Amino acid sequence: METESEPYVRLATLRQLHRVVADLNTARSLADTLQTVVDGIVVGLGYELACVNLVRPDGDLVVAAFAGDPAAEALITGRVGSRASWERRLTMGECWDGLRFIPHTEGWVLLEDDVPQWHTDGPDPRFEDEWHPEDRLYAPMYASGGELLGVISVDRPRNGRRPGAWGREALQMYAFQAAIAISNARLRANMQRALVRLEREQQALRASEESFRQAFEYAPSGMAIAEMGGDQHGRLLRTNDALCRLLGRPASVLRRYSFSDLVHPEDIGTLLRTSAEGGRAELRLGRRDGTYVWVSLRNSVVADAADGPRFLLTHVEDIEERKRHELQLAHRASHDSLTGLPNSAELRARLGARLCRRPQSARASAIEALDAAYEGREVHGGHDGHEVRVEAGGAGEHGFQPDGPDRYTASDPFDFPGGPSAPTDGPYDHHVHTVAPATDVDDGTKGLAVLFCDLDGFKSINDRFGHHTGDAVLIEVARRLTTGVRDGDTVARLGGDEFVVLADGLGAADAADLAVRLRNAIIPPIRVDGRAVRVGASFGIGWASCGMSADEVLRSADQRMYIEKRSRSKAHRRAG
């Protein structure tokens, strides 16, 4: 009878298997899929109890779904069995193709391991293939790569017998389809988590971009984004309202420029030396009205994406007020507070910038130096015993030394004072030596004249009319001296009633004429509070020359001033 009904049993089982497998593919989540797996075993494969033990990321197996007995489900769902215990079970008993059957005669040794299990009561088997309550049947599930996904455990077949060949094959096929369904559910879950994570990242990116946009657009100081690299390096791509207001130009116009187009010509070197990443600079940028404003630039590099193009983000801060204050402080430190003229320290700094320690007496003429350069001979140009030696390929006066430095030899080494004007590339590079013209005859030599001026009769005015009148006289004298010199000349106040004029490019006769003109400019009466007072002036003409210090030059001019003052009678000196 059983043999005649076997085709019918197979057909009915296939129908049930088809329905439960179809249900596997309708579950929406991994949890629903696992529950559908155990429900399908109970409904379609003829077992009263079924559970799925799912492999966790750490390798152990957890009871993830149970069907058939609510009490047993509440007892073991969520409990974990170690991987080692499960591997032991999957190597015991009988191997039924892809299944593992552990009969009750061997399973008693598993009662004390850590795999979650339930116990069912029942009589002992009455015949050979009858199912015993302690029999165990497992269907391992493997992924396509061969790794273990989990184990299906079944119990209590409804017919009370151990499954036959067809029942085993049906359970094995179902386990294979369940593995596919679980893998797909995991894949969907991973994709959903990835989509959620991507959406969160996109939301965070949009929020970050919006925060940056608001911080950029509404920043109180100027900000700009410029291209980095390529033919358009430095071209402004985007500017905020603060920068547009600062420069007096709309954003559409600023996009035609780069910072190198807007920077002051004297500050272009500073801009080019400013690094892209973390670079800082203080320079002047041009406004639309042609004026310039002092700004502080701070650079940083930003990328549009992980591998996208990089841009230069520049923060532009208006420091006009601070710079103006710094310039005012520097002006106060270097200028006389009463007259506004350069003070003694500034005068010495300007004079020292034109001098080096090389004595004039050790200078060979330009013609001699050129002749020596071409003929390869020595030139002895020292009037005071100093010798200048010029070898072939060298030059004398201005330090053009293609064959190396130190082509000059003399009894004393020549070097330059340290300072902003001191040459750095060689002993005489970029330095034009200051030469004093002859005082006895005008040979056409031009030099740096130093006119030391001392007012005559000023003390009596100060004593008679007070310091207020004396200060007014000094201010007017300073104005007249400044008016009487050229734009490039320097008029400084040493202190008291002493002034110094630096006039470059003058011969001996030119300096004498300048002294006469300045004296004549000072002599006319000066009106102070309705009162006319007069002062005279004595001038001493000195000459700056390399090899002298600034104090030596001023002392020489001062001495000549006193000689000139004593040479004139008191009546001629006193003008007021």
C-alpha cells in the first residue's frame, strides 16, 4: 500500500514545497524571512517543531526563529550556542547527503553542551524507523561561497517515523532554498542600511554645504574661492558680499580678476611668496575708486570631493585701521613731534643706508677698473696706501664678479653694515658707493651733500617771547627748508635749533648755491601772534663718503658750520 501511494506522496510534498518556497521570496525583512523558513517546515514538510540557528558575526549561532511550540519558542529563542559545539554536532551521527541525523543512542552525550535545545517526552520506539524524542535532525545552510549561514533543526515528524529518502531530499532542497532566501534577505538588509547611511551622509553633506554657504555669504569679513592650478590659477570664482563691499566691486566684476590683478604693485612679491596651504600675508588690494586698502590674507585648500578638483579658499580681513595706527606709531618714532620732520634717528638711518665700510681711498676709477678687467693687470688705486687688485675677469667698482666673490684684495677687509640696505649676494652687489667731490676744485663729481644748519638769534627770541613763539619759529623754518629742497631730498631736525639737509647728486658749487638759497629763505621775518621776528642761519657743508659712519659725516658738517659761523661777524649772523 505504501509503495502504491509513493508517487502521490511525492506529488503532494512537491506542491507543499513549492508553496512554502514561494513564501520565502515574499518576506520583506531578514526577521520575516527567518520566521517564514521555520513556518514553512511546520506547514509544508510535516514536522511539528522547527528552528533556525543563524551564524552571528562572531561565529557563534543564535536561535533566530522558532515554530510549533510557543513554550519552547519562549524558552530558547535568542539563546546562543558556540561554534565549536555546533561543529561537533555536525560531525556526529549519520550523514544523510546534506543532512546530519544524530540518533538517541548517540545524542545523550550532547545533553550537557551549550547548544540551546528542547526536550520532548514520549515512549521508546516500537520499531526500527520510529522517531525517538531524543533523535536530532539538522539541515546546514551554506552560502554560495561555501560558508555556513546557519542550521535548521527539526523534531517530531507528524507520521512518527524517521524521514525516508524522499522526505530527506525535500528537507535538503528546502534548506538550499532557505539559504538563498536568507542570503538575499541579508543582501537587501545591507543595501537598505547602505541606502540609509548614504542618505544620512547626503543630508549631512547638504547641511554642511548649507552651513558653509551661509558662513561664506554672511561672514563679516571678506572671503573668496579661487581656482588652483592650470591656466586659470588664482582666478576668483566666488566672492562674498563683505569682500565686494570692501573692494567696491560687484561679484560679477570680481570674477574677471585674480588677486594678482588687484594687489598693489609693491606687494606682488609678497603675494607670490604666500603659500596656498596655511599661507598668510598682509598687503594692499585695489578698490574700484583707485585707492588701496590694507588687508590680511589667509589661505587654505579645499576639495570639492574626495578626488575632485581643489580650490583656494582665502579669508580677507580689513586691517586698514590697524595699519594706519602702525604707520602713525612708526612715524612718531622716526619724526620730530613739533615740526613733523625726520628726527635724529631717522636721519642717521637714511644716511647709514647710503654708506658702507669700504673707504673711498681704496676705490679705483671706473676706467682703470675696466682697463684692468680687459688686460688682466693689477690696479693700485689707493691714495692712502690701500691697494685694490683686479684680476682678469673681475671688475672694480660695482662688484660685478663673474668668476666668484672676493676678487678685491686690500689691506683691510671691506664689508657692509647689517641692515635693510646691506647687500647680501656679494661684497659690493647692488650698492653704488658714495663718493665725496673735491672741495678745492669743481671736477664735476656729484655726491651726497650734508648741509648742517644752525639758527642764529633763535635763543634770544625764545628767551624774550617764550617757548610758544620759539616753537612757531621752528615750525616755519622747517616749512621753508622743506619748500626750498627737491622732492627726493631730506630735511631733518636734529634737536633744538639744528637742522640737517641731505641732498644727493650735487657738486661742490651746487651745494654752496643750495646753502645760500636756504639761508635767504630763512631770513625773511616770521610773524607770530602779530609780532614779526627774524632769525639767521649758518650752514656747514659736509660730504658723505663710504668708509665713514653717519656720526662722522654729521660731525664733519657740524665742524664746517661752526667754521662758517665764526667767519662772519655777529652783525651779519644776527638777523632778528
